[in-house]
Amino acid sequence: MNSPIKKIMVYIDGSEQSITAAQYALCLSKFTGADLMAFYVINTKALDDLLKARIFLKEEQMDYERDLEEDARRYLNHVRELARNKGITIETRSAMGNVHREIVKIIKEEGFDLLIIGELSHIRSRRDEFYDETERAMRVVPCSVLIVKDEDSVWEHYESLGK
Amino acid sequence: MALVDLISSEVVKVPLTSDNKPAVIREMVQILKDSGKIDDFDHVLEAIHKREEMGSTGLECGIAVPHAKTDAVKSLTVAIGISPEGIDFGSLDGKPSQLFFLMLAPPNQSGPHIEALAEIAKLSRSTAFISTLINARSSQEVVELFRED
């Protein structure tokens, strides 16, 4: 039987959970031989919403957008370094827009068959307003989703990978 | 990091006792000081005032969202306060603000900061929920309103 996993996307949002997800994705890529891409979305939709809601001023919106662009560079560089340390090939990419829509778009366009995300909030809210963007992505993507938990165990697996 | 993860009874105050903008900002920052979320009260106060000088964060529908980037916190931090009588916060519609979300983020965590603020922006469109929050009688009731039973 062929591996059901050929193209993996790991979503990076700058959280520790998403970095753990990247370590797990690297392990999985190594064992399955699947192609791996790390994806970061600069959430300009949220910035626009904050401007419309007048929580942000225009100069604040621009300032935060620059911050997010820098975050994208920093975190994707970090994931590239994690991959390089273990001799694993990874593609990194960023986009701007609505987080869950950009994730769905690229998964459909490029035929990813697995999305890997970091652990979600332990606390459930009764309100849809409190679904975060990663949770929204999990609900709407057309492919299977793997939620990575247990940071310590994942770190051990990652560390045990040969170069 | 979801907004609901940041909310516990220690960072919620019902009711606020201040009756003007500078005082309520101090009272909100004091919530974070008392709950051990910040050490440097004055530094945080200055950051919030600096942002407010650029333009009031008093929105419509009785909500105000004073916020700032500051290295006085190591992670995204929020305080919630409710003033049933309302306080003049220079809001967009000229009405008193009753529900206050004070949010602080370290400079290198803009992503979570923006997502949490965006959740508040979405929340502000839900007038029924806002009304329920404003009528909450205790900090624990506010926490329970945000969480699933």
C-alpha cells in the first residue's frame, strides 16, 4: 500500500504550539517521505477588521502589519533551521489575508493531503466569536487534520531524528 | 492563543469604582498589578496613556479597548472591567463606556495580540452578549459567560 500522506502542510502562527507542530511534521515527513511545507498567514483581515472597528488607528495598523511580516520571516526561518538541523527538506511560504481562507485556498490549489496544527485551547467557549483562526481552519479544510499535543514527547522524537 | 484562555476571575473587576477616564485606566492597570500579571505599574500606565493620546479606544455600544505594546509583559495579558453607570471615555458615539478590555502585549507577540483584539471586535457586534456582560454581577459570572458550561 502506498503512503496516504504525500504532501503535508504545517501551519505556523508564532505560537509555541505551532513550533511543536512543526517538529512533529518534520518527524512525519522523515518517516513517510512526504513533501513538507510550513505556511504562515499574515492576518491582514484582522488588521482591517480592527481598523473598521476603530480599535486601531491607520498608523497602528501599518505598524502591526510590519510586525507581522517580521514575525512571518522570523518563525519561518526558525522552522527552516529546525529542518536543516535534521537534514530534512522543507518549503516555507507566507501569504496575507484571512487566515483560514488562505489555508484552505493553498491546500486546495496544491493538493495537500494532511494539515498539521498545534494544540488548540483547552478552554471551550460557548460562542463562535471565540473560535480562533486555527480552529476555524481545522473545521473547514478539505483534507485530514492532525493536532499535535505533548510538547515533551514531540521534542524527544524530533531530537532522536538523525541528521 | 484565544481570548478566552486569558480570562480568569483574577483579571476581571465588577463593578469598577472610577468615574473618569484617567482613573479607570489606573484602576484597570491596578487589576493586572494585583493579579501579578505586571510589575511595573507606571510603565504600563504610560504605554496606555500614550496610545490614548493618539485617539480614544472608546468604541460604540459602551465598549472601550485600551491597549498597548509594552515590554512590561512577557505574554499577551488582558483585564476586564465593568462599570454599570458608565464612564466618559471619549467614545465614538459620545456615550459612556461600560465594558472595558485592557490589553497588553510584548512587542514580539503582535500575532496573538491582533487575534485577541479581533475577537473583541467581533464580540462588539453582538449586542445581546455585550448587554449580558454589562449586567454581570461578579467577576466569576463574567468568566462563566465567556466559557462553555
